[in-house]
Amino acid sequence: MFKTQAESEEFLRGFLPHLEETPEEREVLLCPPFTDLSVLSKYLHGSRIQLGAQNVHWEENGAYTGEISGPMLTEIGVRFVIVGHSERRQYFGETDETVNLRLKAAQKSGLTPILCVGETKEQRDAGQTESLIIGQLEKGLVNVDQDNLVIAYEPIWAIGTGDTCEVTEANRVIGLIRSQLTNANVSIQYGGSVKPNNIDEIMAQPEIDGVLVGGASLEAESFARIVNYK
């Protein structure tokens, strides 16, 4: 929940010039708040940056005050949507069952969902990392098309806590995630305190296809360094 429309436009003015040095095959996606989507869709038209939303409801319309539907997003050029982010699960009661509904609704509307999975510090300390993540995948991916899917591993315990998830451990867990899928070519990202000073090491890991960036994406220079990792 950062950036007004004016602040988002200011960010882009500082960020877009950095894309001149970004390899063509590298995908760049921005997922701003709902209020920014329409203006950024127009601003980014014709650029290489794709647009994503931070959530989607499982119905196309109805008495769901405060929610956003798939058709509302695709109408303004949104192509991706984050589903099951740890903050949605922690603060707003998202469950594996509602995550599954949102994933299927996103795909039905032509969106590519980014499914977030990950464990808390308590769950990791209890040795539940593997079983929890496998459970999130089994429940979340029921009747979901894995040919139109991105997955992001979020070690919740390593986000804004000062604790660090070693890149080899992130790579191990992402390998575990891949082993649970019917489509081994699903893009699997890492999202846990990704910063300019660790992006090169993260992206050197063989199982990690990309990153889901939080706070480090709010400043143009910082995000540009991550996008232009070596």
C-alpha cells in the first residue's frame, strides 16, 4: 500500500530510462495499488513493462464491497495478479481455499496468477516448512492450469525481520516446490527481502527463475539495480 498516482508516475520517470540496459528477454512487472492501475496502464502502453494487480476476487461481480474482479482488471490492461500473498493471509483471512478460488477466477478472466506460498518463523522452527508448503500447493492448485501460472516462495520469517534466508536454502525450497508440480516449467520466484546487494547471488541459483520484490521496489534506482542484475 504505497504510492499515489502522482507518486507512481514520478517513480516511472526515474525508472524507465534504466530499462535501456535491460536484456530483452528479461520480464519486468509492476503490481501497484488498484487506484494506480488505470493511469499506469495508459502510461505504460507500448512499453516493455507489464502490469499486475495485488489481488482479485473469485466472482465477476456481486455484493462484495471492497473487492475487485478479473474483468475489471483485464479491461484496463492488467495481465498478472498476485494471489495469496503472505500479508493477505496474515491480515485479511485468506485461506488455501479462497486462494484456490481466486487462482481459478484469475485464469478464467485471462489473467496469469502469481501464487505466493511460504512459512512463518514458528512453522520453520517447528520443522513444518516442507509439509506446510506442500499443503499450500496441494490445496491451492486444485483445478488450476499450471501452464498459466507463476509461483513465488515467500519465507515470511525473512521479510522485514532482520533474519536472512540463505540463497542455497531458498533454492532448495524452490526445488521442492517444483518437484510438486505437474509442469516443471512453471516460473518460480523468490520473495524474501530481495535487495540490490543480494540480487546477483539469488539469481545465480539454478532453481530460481525470478524475484518478487517488496520494499526495494519503491525507489527507482534500487529497483533498477535488481532488474538489471548481472
